[in-house]
Amino acid sequence: VQDLNRKGSALCSLITSLTSPAKAPNKSAITNGGGPTAHTYLTNKELMGIQQNMSFVSEGYTDLGETLKG
């Protein structure tokens, strides 16, 4: 549970750094994947939605961890 929570937090931090106005690339979308055949793009809004969902999941895992400890 702690490992999942850490990975979720790391993902949220990465999304924050990608969508930060100071660090965001000039493009309004981030390429998902790395190969030349990957044509799926995520906008900053979509990335922030993913970040919000990950935060909710992380909160759930935190609550689960507390329940399992008790």
C-alpha cells in the first residue's frame, strides 16, 4: 500500500512539473509515448485530470493503510 501511494505521489509530482507554466513546453499537448508512430497526445487539462484522480486514489490507499494498521 505504501509503495502504491509513493508511486502515485511521484506521478502527481511529474504531472505538476510537466503542466507548470514555468516548465511546460511551448506546445499545448504532451506526447504520450516516445516512438515516431505514437500519435496520442494529452493536453495539460487532461494531465491535471489524471493528477486529480491519482490524488483521490492515493488518499484512498492512505485510508486503507490506516485501516489495516488498526
